[in-house]
Amino acid sequence: MAKDSGIQALVESVRDELADIARKAETQASWSLALPVAVIDARKAPTRVHESAIGTIGSVLRISRTVDHPLIQQLFVLHEEVGPENAIQFLLNGADGEEFAELWEEYREEAKGELVWGANDAAAFVTKSKACHEDGELALVALVPGHLYSCGVPIRALTA
């Protein structure tokens, strides 16, 4: 199960909804892009659970064209270290300030206040879903304020 106790508690709070998706995933004899996965959106109350085929996960979680860029990745690191305003100012005033300004504007337009993930994260989740399926787990993404986590939860733990 997810190692983080906060994610474990979140999974437990929506166990019934996840169990329904897990049962569908369990019926899939082999992995395919039609494999059901879960998205838990706990960014605001009430927590919602969405089901998606792994092949259409981008329709549930917006995929950003800019989030994988090194300057935006640097922003995320700095955000944790010095806070959002200082991180933005640092990058705007840096050697790549003009490029960052353009990327930042594009990122804000893409996200429109919603959490987005990059194509690299989405591709990694597709790969993770295959490993989860082979291990008898339901692949899921959990959205919490400011963060996105992915993990696998044993189907038997959800359906027992």
C-alpha cells in the first residue's frame, strides 16, 4: 500500500469507491490502455474519486506542455525552499529571466488554477499502472493541495 500515512488515510476514506474500480481492474486478464485506474481529488472537500482508463488519463488530469521544462522544474524546487513569490522573482531576475517569464505565462494559462502534470509524469504513471496490474494492485493518482502522488494499492486490501 502507499507508504505515506496521509495517503493511506486518504485511500481508506474512499475505500468503497476505490473497491468498485479495483474490481473492474481485477477483471482485466492482461494490461492494456483500457485498464481502469483511479484519481482521488482531495484538493477541497468533499473528496472525489474519478475512474479513468489509463489510456485516457489525460482527460481527467490535464497534461502540461511546460511543466517538464527545466526552468519550471527549478521553480517547483525553489517553491519548496524559499516560497512561491521568492521563487518566481529569483527566476525572473536570473540569467534566463525572459525565457522563464514566457514559460511562466504559458504554464499559468495551461493550468488555469488547476493542478497539472507533465508528459513525463503521465508516461511514468502509465508504466506504473502496468507494474501495479502485474502485482495485483489498483494504480491511482492522489491530488492533495499543491501535490500529486501516484501509487498502487493491493486490490485485495480494497475488496476484502
